[in-house]
Amino acid sequence: MMSTSSLPQNLKVNSARLWNSLMEMARIGATAKGGVCRLALTDEDKAGRDLFIKWCEEAGCTITIDRIGNIFARRAGRNNALPPIITGSHLDSQPTGGRFDGVYGVLAGLEVIRTLNDLNYTTEAPVEVAVWTNEEGSRFAPAMVASGVFCGVFDLDYGLSRADLDGKTMGEELARIGYAGEAPVGGRPVGAYFEAHIEQGPILEDEGKTIGVVTDAQGQRWYEITFTGQEAHAGPTPMPRRKDALLGAARVVEAVNRIGLSHAPAACATVGLMQIHPNSRNVIPGQVFFTVDLRHPDDATLAAMDAELRAAVADIASTIGLETALEQIFYYAPVPFEASCVAAVRDGVTKGGFSARDIIAGAGHDACYMARIAPTGMIFIPCVGGISHNEIEDTTPEWAAAGCDVLLHAMLHKANGEQTAP
């Protein structure tokens, strides 16, 4: 059995094996433009989960599935009474998603375990790879709901009751695909959590950096808004008499964009989903349902954006004569990641000899909830053109391996109880 002192400082994962696994997983739900569509708890998501479990069992891991479908693949340590060091991400995608968002963090974790197996090396604490259910929030809102249940942000009944646009709930779909596990959700100690991810933005590539050492994550607020006006014939109804719900929604879209620009450069503000009723070409829309997504790394600024949105919605609705229902369905404050985990990532960068910079996560990640219950850190690698949530999303084998090398060293630090100065 190899000892800690005999591990090489520049320890590397198997780059080709990691890349081949990524490409094999990408065949599940593959799209014509080179991306993937593996919406949460669909048959494609089941197939991805099945393949991951197969690979983990071949690597000697034990598998646990909890009641909201989170998967944990454990490699035993010398002292299994110690809380595990966990890494992971998600396998579900956007409808026109890429091959690396989420899945890279899952398979990087698996590659860490495979590398430890190659070395015949046992960590002091056990290590686990997690697959979190419905991270994307595309099919079931809100995003990150299953890691949220694990961390006590939501209760289990709330998570299982989340429904898609066809009325199918997470609980029903977990049962249908065979991933309604029996293990309790959360309530157990975690030694540390790391998540490797593509940046989903252009900074690393633009600056020629290989690794992003994530220090913080933006806060987010998600809203669901319904404007109700009055359906009427598009021809005989005079313009001044109309209660056009779509007109109201369109003005909110403009207001949301204005809010984002007014808090530049760190703010982001988006309307991403809209449903129009009755959606007929010669009927004035009587009702519109739409979503708003606000983000900022400063919580006070995010609160100011919230107030501006609410004021704009009320003013627009009043001017047109619309009834309004506005609900904030998702909120988390900006997240500072734990100093010793950030330091462990920096140490992995040094050992690998990689170029790096500190960076703030603009997107939501399961790590943002895990930071509430355990020391947490994140590792970013570049993505080509900064493009993500798109079928052309891409990275390189070299970048993927570099992030996994850093993840390996960071996990070894924590699993062996090593100390790193923040």
C-alpha cells in the first residue's frame, strides 16, 4: 500500500480515461449539434445514472441512493468513522445543453477514485462522488432542489412535490425511473465538499488561465410572475381599451434588462421562460406566465434589484390594468467558500504547476448549498468561448485533466487531514 509520503507531488490523473468517459456519457441524450438533452428524471437521465453507477461499481465503490434520488458512490478509507470528503455535481442538462456542464464534475470525481485505485492508495477518510438530482431546474423549478433538501434548505415533501409543466412531480418521476432511494436525505456529517466545473464564462480563456480558484458565488433570486388581463378580439378592440397581458410582460422584460445594466458589471438579470394564453394570433393575450432571474455577488445590491423589480412590476400592471401574482421561488445569498478548501485548491494548482486566478461563480451550483453544512470549495476550468447551456459548449482534454489533477490534490489534503495555510 502506497504511503502519503511516497505520493508524487505532481500526481496526475489519467487524462485519456477521463476524456473517454466524458465522451461516452455524452452519447446519452446526444443532440444533432453535438450537445446533450438529459432533462432531470427522464429516460435519458436514468441511462446516465445507470452508466455512472456501473462505472463506480467497477471501481469498487458502494452505492447509496437517497429518497430524492441523490447518488453517492463511496470509496472506503482507513478510518470509515471519519466524515467523507465528497465531490460531485449533476448529470441532468438543459434542453439544448452541452457535454460538460455538471457531468464534468461527476466524472472528474470518478477519475479521482480510479487514480487512487491505480496507485493502490487508501485515504484516511472515505471519499465519495455525488450526483445531485435536478441541479439545472429546467424541468423542475427551483434549481438545485435536491442538494437543497440534503442541506436543509427545503424539506423533502417540497422537493418531491416539484412539478414540471405537464404536472408530473419529481417524486412520481423518481419512482418511474427507479431512483426513489431509501436512504434519508442529508443529516450526516461531511468532512469537506469540492466541485469541479467548467467556468460557463469567458474569463479564464480570455486571460489564458487554466484554473479558476473559486472564492465566492453570486447570490440569486428567482421569480415566477403571472399577469392577467382580458382576452379580446385583435381586430375590433380599440388600443386604449386593451388589457394586454403580453404588453405588460414585454415591458417587464425591458425593465429587467434595465435593472441588470444599472448594476453593471457584476449584475445579471434575465427573463428566460414565458407562456402566453391563449397564444392565438388574433386574440389579445389574456394571461402571461414568465420567470425572472436576478444575480449579484453583493447581497445588499441583490436586495436593491429585488425592490426595483417589484416596483416596476406593480407600476406596469397598474398602468395597463392587469392583475399580478409575483412569487419569489428561490433565493440564496452570495456564498463565500471556506478558506481551507480554497487553500487546498490553491495547493493543487501549485503542485500541478498550472496558471490560475481567483474567480467568482456567476452561476448557481450545488456547492452553494453544501457550503451551508460543510467546508466547501470549487474549481473552474475554461470553456471555449465562454459558452455554456448551449450544444456547442466545449472544453479541451488538457483543461479537463488539469482541473481533475487539482481536484485530486485538494481531496487528498482533506481526506488525509493535512493542513494548508489559508
